[in-house]
Amino acid sequence: MKVKKKIYAVSVILFFLVTFVISVYSVSKDNFFNKTNNYPNKIFMKPDIVFDGWNEYDGTLTSVFDPQIILNGADCYVHSVRISGSSNFTDEKIRIFYTEKEGEYFSPEKTRLLDYNIINGGMYIYPDMYVYSLRLDITEEANVDLTLKNVELNDNSIVFSFTGLVMQCLFPTILFAAVLGLIIFGSALSSYVQVFKKFIPLLQNLISRDLKVKYRRSVLGFLWSILNPLLMALVLNIVFSKLFRFQVEYFATYYLTGALMFNFVIECTTGSMMSVISAAPLIKKVYIPKYLFPMQKCAFAFINMLFSSVAVVVVMLIQGVPFHAHILLFIVPMLYALVFAYGMGLILAAMTVFFRDIEHLYSVWTTIWMYLTPIIYPEELLQSSGLAVITKLNPMYYYVHSLRNVVMYGTFPSAIENIMCITFAIVSLALGLCLFKKVQDKFILYI
Amino acid sequence: MDTIIELKDVTMKFRMTTQKVDSIKEYAIRKFKRQLQYVDFLALDGISFDVKKGEVVGLIGLNGSGKSTTLKLVSGILKPTSGSVTVKGNISPLIELGAGFDYDLTARENVYLNGSVLGFSHAEMDSKMEEIIEFSELHDFMDTAIKNFSSGMIARLAFSIATNIKPEILIVDEILGVGDFLFQQKCEARINDMMSGGTTVLIVSHFTDQIERLCDRAVWLEKGKIKMIGEAREVCAEYKKIKQ
């Protein structure tokens, strides 16, 4: 037991240190090693496109020929903005306008003189403030051949706040500690855990049976889990690059990461929903803890998701999306989502036993949910169309967003996003367990 | 001797709606109109008995007397409406043949699956595999999908698994009637073996001969109540009288 405790403590601390080192590395890399960090989703207009809507505001501010960078709906704390181009930058040439609220116009009152820093021909500006939208006007110096390559938005809570760093490393660590604690100290916990451990072989068997059944008699077998999303991405990429012109860089990757998360949660929940009913032959004959069946479906979906995530990597390679070390942390939002989906699955499974129409209702909800979540459209679309409240209340938004941050944009989800992810997950799990426990003894009478 | 199964004043009530309501809309409308009608069906009405470690107890009674419900309560599938069921030790229920069998998997895979249903790991089942194959006499068929098996073969496999995992309590629900004459004898011999090895056995059967041969005690249930409890021979003799 003592050895176990030591192993446990050491691995939890190690896990924390590793995540901490990775995050410190990412921060230092962005700021000191001078590598660029793209936030394509945050840039509504491409930086090298001159935005000509300025006439609406104040004609005296700038000339239409001067390059402008507009970050619409940035809605974040902007620590630094980096601009690089063929020109050598000096001060005086840059004016920055900002708005603090949605729907506000850029105005001369809201301009700022800024600190700047020139490294390797790139110019770092430090607005160091919260903005809703940000506009940079480059005057005089600017000539037509000026190209602006990169604009960085650094969420301050991520970059420089030490507490922020600790916070975001803390949450994965708590999760890790809980899971590891369950594994190591399982026997000491309670009779529930003992019963659960007794049925782990069954869980394994049921999952492997699911896998066998799914891929039986198909030539390509589990490759379908990879091919399927790839083909979907291909089709959508064609449709959206030709028909709808959303300004999303690396659209295929953007879509796939969103779809990976969304489909994972949906597979978990729909699988769980029917799991208890379809396990009727077993439940009627032997005593088995019933929460095992939603768990089986969630684990099964998790394995499928892991296969499908290969598709994301393939598309990233094809599109040339820069890889960051953070990509390895994709498992963290996935685990959050797993807990969330398991809780939801428990609720759905319990309700479906009594009312079979949940099944049909849920399939309708699935479609609605897909359109409420930014999967095939840019995240800004909701914000700019005044539906920002949806993104705030939609758990799926946080999971999708966190996954994209880690995989595509090489940043950690901010502390607040982590908290939201965990909160939704824990609330869902707690509700699910309570409801399930309350009604599980009646299942046998209804299936 | 230790009491291993204890039923105390167990009542099992099934609430049956007269119409099957399984949609929310229907439920809401009926609730609103106060048309949700239930008929309470008492499957078991305050029965109490206990089984000592190593005993073989038979349950007899006509159809619908609550025998299977009792077995399901003991194996934990059902929870009693009131009263308490206390069971110490692991159970191997043979409530029905092939609980947890997947008919698309092979016999060998099903041994692992069925073993895990009863809480045994892959490795533990590996060590019992030889004996299971031996007893079930299915040497040549272990890698065949069991959907191609006859019901007799499935019964042999199921019985073989259930008895080879050396449970503390074995629950048998009318499965001894399956299989040929020779296999039935083998099953009985195995149960006798287990009895002498200290396993507690709970049997439901319509064959009073079998109960008399195998059991120490018998419980006669009638319409959810215990009509008689005692020596297997005496109870069976009484039970046979009403047959005539």
C-alpha cells in the first residue's frame, strides 16, 4: 500500500510537471523564440485584405489605401499583436482602435498609443487590454506592397499569468489524479468499486465484442473509422470552398476536429441510450450492475474516436497545418467530453427504458445540436449574429473549442474554458448517476 | 452451520398497467385524465426461509407460484418490494440457459464472455477451459459459432461453465431436463459432487423425482406463499397428492 501511495503521488506530480513544462514551453516559444502562432479562427478578415468599410466610421482617420487589420469579434484579452512584412516598421505609423462591446463603432476616442517592440523585422505591439474588436491602421509608411503576415492574439490569461498557467495544468492533473486513484486504490474505496472491478472483464469482453461485430465482414475493417471522416471532410471541403465562402483557414481540419468531438459525444450518448434495453437478455438472467452498459458504449465510442482521430492528423498533414506539441493533449478535452457524455448517456438510458420515444426525440435534438455548434461554420458566425449566448450555454461548444485550440492552434484552452468543460462534465455525471441509481431497480420490469 | 441465503418476509409486487403505456404523450394524457390504472400482482407474499451453507434446496410448485421470482431475487436480478434478501458468497445462476451467450461468437469466446458475466477474468477462465471442454464433450466444436449448436449442446456448455467456476451458490432453474439421458445423469453426478464439496444449490424443477433424489430440503410455493417447507421427501410426497 505504501509503495502504491508513493507511485501514485509521484505520478500525479510528474503529470502536473509535464503539463506545466509544456505550457511554459509554449508560452516561451511564442514570446521569446519568436515563432508565430496562428489564430486563423479569430481573424475575420485576412490581414492582407484591405477592409473598405471604414467610411462608415470617420473619414479623417485613415486613407482607404492604407492597410488595415480588423479583428472582429476577437472578444478576448489581447496581449500582443505581431505584424511582419517587407517594410521596416517604426513607431508613429501604427494607430490602434478598439471597441469594448459588441455593436460598438471604432471611434477616435478609443485609440491607443502603444508600446511596441521590434524583433527580427516583426513588430510586436502590446495593447495589453480587453477588446471586443481591434483595428490597426498603418499610415504613411504603408505602401501597396506591404504585406502583413501574421497577427497574434495572445490571451493574457494564458500567456503571462502564472496563476493561469497553474490553473490550466491543475485541471488535467485533478482528472488524472482521480482516474489514477481509482485504479490504484480501487479496492480500498467501497463495495461499489469492488463490484465494478469484478465486472471489468465483462466490460472488456463486451467492448471487444462490439468491436468484432462492428468490423466483421468488412474488407477494410477499422480503416473505415478513418476513411469515413476523411471522405466527409473531402466532400465538405469541396462544398464549402466552392459554394459558401467562410473565412476559415484550413477548413477541412477545422471541420474534422469539430466533427470528431461532436460525433464522439453523439456516439456515446446514442449508444448508451439503447444499451440497457438491448442488454435485456442479460439483465433478465444474471445480476450485472446496469451502469456497465452505458459505460461499455462510451468506451466503445472512445476507441472508435481514437481511430478516427488518425483522419485529423492525415488532413493536417495534407493541408500543412503546423503541428504543435500541444496536439498530444487532445486527450484532455476528449476525457472531459467522455465524462460529460457518460453522464448524459446514463440519463438517456434510464429515460428510454420507460419511454421509448426518447430515442426519436433525441435524434431530432442531435440535428439541432449540430447546427447550434460551430462545426461546419466559423465560431464567429454565432457571435457576429448575436447568438453568442448559445455558445456560452452549449456544453458541446466548449469541448469542440478546446479540442481545436489544442490540435489546430497550439494553445491550451484557457482556465475558464477548462472550468466550463469540467463543470458541465461533473454536473452531467452527477445528475446521470443520481437518476440512474434511483430508477435502476425498476428497469427489469420494463424491458 | 452458517446461513448463506436468507429471505426475510420478502414480498414482490409487480405493478402492471392494464394498458401498456410507453410513450411520454400517452403517459401524460393518462395521468391527466387519471386513467393510469394499475393492477398489483403479488408474485411473492411475505415468504421467509433460509438456506444453510452446503444445503441443497429444491423449490416446487405449480406454474405462477413464484419459484422463478424467488430465484431471481436470490441472484440479485430483482429487488424485493419489501423485506430483505441477504446472500453471502458468489452465485452462479443458471436461471435460463445461455445467459450472456452471444450466438455469433464461438463456443470458446462464449466461455470467456459467460465467465466474465459471472465475474471471472480471461486468465481465470483459461485455467478452467480444459475442464469445461472435457465436461461438455464439445472438443471438436469449441471454435464453432454457437448459433450452429443444437439446444442440447448449448445446455451442456452452459451447465459446464456454471459448475466449473466453483461457485459458492449454484442456482438451477429447470435445466436438468435438457440434454440426453446420459448427460442428465452426468449433471446429477456433478451436482452431487458439488454438494459434497460444500456448494449450496438451489433448484427449481417440476420433476419431483429429481428433487427427492438431489435435495435435502424442499420449499413448496403456492400463489406466492410458502405452503410447506421441510424434508424433500415429505414435501414431495404431499405435493404429489394434489397432482392426483
